[in-house]
Amino acid sequence: MTVSFGLPMHKRLLKSLILALLLTGCGGSGTSHQGVAHYLDAIRNDPALLALFVKGMPKGGDIHSHLVGVPYAESYLRWAADDGACIDITTWQILAAPCADGSLPVAEVIADQTLYDQAIDGLSMRNFPLEPPRYGHDHFFATFSRFGLISATHKPEMLAEAATRAAADQTDYLELLITLQGDGLSQLIDQLPWTGDLATDYQTYVAGVRSLLAAGEAEITDLVTRQRAILGCEQVPAPPACAVSIRFIQQANRTSSNQWVFASLIFGAEMGARGAVLGVDLVSPEDHPNALAHYGQHMAMLAFLRGKYPGLKISLHAGELTGNLVAPSELSFHISQAVRIAGANRLAHGVSLKHEPDWQGLVADMANQGVGLSILLTSNAQVLGVTGGDHPFLTYLDAGVPVMLGTDDQGISRSSHTEEFIRAIQDYGLTWDEVKRLVRTSLEQSFAPGGSLWRSFGAQPEPEPVAACEGQALGEAPSAVCQTYLSANDKAAEQWRLEGRLRRFESRYW
Ligand SMILES: [Zn+2]
């Protein structure tokens, strides 16, 4: 602790600002990039100034976020009250009216401070004790079914909340995990056999899956239309949330039957081929008995579909495991199979890395092949009890694996994209170069269609733009040639927007 902690707040603030000004050179030689780097170093131990800095910092994309995990419990309770729903005051399961014994109308619960607080705790990680060896896995995953009645029927409101929270975090791009056509897939799957021969089962399933595609596209259109109406995007000026780009990844529930998983993945691959979604992912607890029993089968399904759909993009939850959760035999292969068998384009979690016998070869492969990893620090702290040096974040970062920070389920975790960056900077001492790289990587690793703005993202701090946009002030008005490229490549356009925001942000510190 330094003497500055004993100073009144305004004097500490002044001291930090003077230090930052001295470090930025006060008009001497240097760049705005160096200025912001020095400023971050000067304020990194001041929580108030660090929070202000990170809050205003452009963050690119949050490409690992579950739509059902975005809303805070307060939102779910409000929507449940609007619907006249009930809630069990022991299990905190939201239930359809009429209220059975042991449950009350949600509106009554909201009106009672004690019950309201208990309901929020029951529907989120608020007040959940995390002191070692406690970890929140069971409570965390239990919340999803408790608000399931409401999350199934309020997707436009949830999407509006996702965009609003992203805009508040200065996050311009979201890839949200979602189950589209859940009912249609359920009805289809009831009639499907399972032989285990993937080529045979694919032929049996694909016609039925294709019959759901038009409805899947209509579902997205309806969802986005209603979300934009809720946000008031027709107003001038429109709220900032309307400028957040939102795309979807179809999820398959790995705790379900093989029929469900395979049909859901085929549906995602078909929707991806039509440009309606970006790709597929497997969700729900990786340590669920069914997920463990069929892990290899699920990887084989993805490898098969990659052959059928060469453009298929795969994001996978892999390595959300610890020795507390599963037997040792389960810890040694999930990440490597996701990379080497399923051929995932990117992963999320990766926490169990060092239980893999050849983890050094694995991270080298990920770095060489550009297989990215969404780092989910708050989720891992709450669900797995893994924090600080126990988390392999820096191992991936130092090995050159493309890493980015995601929120996973910010409503349940009661976190935000801003909080993820604050945690990363505080716990891992990240420099501005490293933070900026995380931000840029989030878009480079996104599944947004089209080519990148970068010729080679490589390992250098400042990547080189493609020829069409070379030699220009990135993020400012593009030349005609560059504009043509940006118009044809959504990913590059998102990156161009980010570069403009980064440039303006850095210039504040010069
Ligand atoms: Zn996740």
C-alpha cells in the first residue's frame, strides 16, 4: 500500500492525474498510443479511475454470450409479474398461474423486500458464497430452469437488454448463443431413430431439418423486428443500443439425446449455409453425465458436418472442468478433441488445459492454426472457483493463442463486459498493448462474414491493413477503394468501426 491511499479522494485523483500527465510526456515526443499505455499504468491500482477508463474503452465484440444469461434477475421477475406468473418461494422456480401451494404471484414477491431479495439470489449468483472450497456450479446451472418459463417467451425483451448493456459497455458487436426452432426440432426429434452411423442418420434427418429453415429465418426476423421496436430504433436519434450489431450462433444442448444434438447441429449448419446464423456450439454443463458419456460422439458429429458443410463455423465450450467436478480421466482430452477432432474455429473456457498431457503442443497448435479462446473470468470464478494464477489465461496469452474476453452469462453472474476487462487488468497486470489486442482479437475471431481488415493479424502490436485500405487513417472516412472493400466484407467493416473508436479513445490520453 502506498501513501496515496491515505489521501482524501480528490487529492488522490489529482495525484493520479498529475502522474499520468507526467508519464504521457505533456506534449513531448510520443504518440497517443504511448499516452494511453502510460495512463493505464499510472491508474491501474486506483479502482475508481480504472473503472472510468475501462467503462469508456471501446471493447469490440463480446462473442461468447448466452442470450438467456444476459438479463438480470430483476428483469426476469418484472416480465414474470407482467405475465401474471407465480414463483415457488422455496426453490425460486417461476411457474405458470394459478399459484400452487408454496408459491406466490411474482408481483407480490416484488412488493416484499425480503422475498424480492431472496428471489434475486435464487435466480442469480448474488450473495452466493464463494469462499474455497465452495464453487457455484450447481446453483449457477440451476438458475436457467428457474427462469425458463420467462426466458422462453421474452426473447425480444432479452435481446433489447443485451443491446442496451452492450452499448453501455462500449461493445459494438455481439454473437449470441440461442436455440432457434426449439419446438420444431423437438417435434421432429420425437420421430427420429438413432443408428450411430452418422452418414445414415444424416440422410434420415436432413429433410426434416430443412423443413424448419424458413421458420427459423422468420423467427430471427421477428425477434429482431420486435427488439428494435422495444428499443425505439425508429426515433431520431436512435438509442445507442440500435447501433450494436447482433448475430446468432445456434446452440445444441449436449445434455440431450444424440438425436437432439445431431439434429440441432444439422439445423445450425443448414442455417449457417443460408447466412441466417453464424455457426454452431454445444452448450449446458460439460460435466453432465450425458455430455461426458457422449463427448467423443459429439466431436465426431462436428467432424462429420465439417465435411458436409465446408464453410461451417464451430465454437465450442471445452475445458469448463476442474478436478472438483469430474473424475481425473475426464480432464485429459476435452480441449484437444475439440481442436483436433471437431476442428473448432474457436473455444470457450479452456480452464482444464494443464490436465491435458500434451498441453504445450496443444496451445502451440491453437496459436499456429489461429484457434481462438474466449476467456470467461467471472464465470470461471463463480462456477468453477478458478481465479488468478490457477486460471491458464496467461499461459494461452503468452503462447500466442488468440484470446478475447467474453461475459458468458452476465445477468446470472451480475457482471458486465466492463467488469471482465477490469478483472483481467487487475488480476493479470495487462498492459495497454495486451488489452488492445484482446479487443481487436474479439472481432478478428468473430464469425462475421467476409474478409478481415487485416492482411495479417500476426503477433505484432499493430497489424497491417489489407491493400485496399492501406495508408489511410483507420476508422476515418475511407477511400472509395477501401469503402468498396468494407461494403463487401462485414467483418472488415466492424473492424473499421472499432479502429475509429480506438483512435478517438487513445487521443483522449494525449
Ligand atoms: Zn458459455
